[in-house]
Amino acid sequence: MRLVDLVEDAGNDLRKVDEAERRVIDEVRRLGQEVLEGWADGP
């Protein structure tokens, strides 16, 4: 799921926006972890 989709699905409902924010943060953390693991493993 794209980060934009998470935010767009929330619309104007503040509860959904809060949940979307948490999910975006989780996805960015997961992506960062994958990048760091790939970098640490090297070529």
C-alpha cells in the first residue's frame, strides 16, 4: 500500500487521519529498516 493511499483513505475524519498517521509512520520505519539492513549486508 502506498503512503498516499493511507492518507487519502482517511478523508476528513480525524480519527481516521490519526490512524493513517500511525500507519504512515510504521511504514516509513519499516522502509528505513529494510534500507539499513540492505546497506549493512552490502553488495
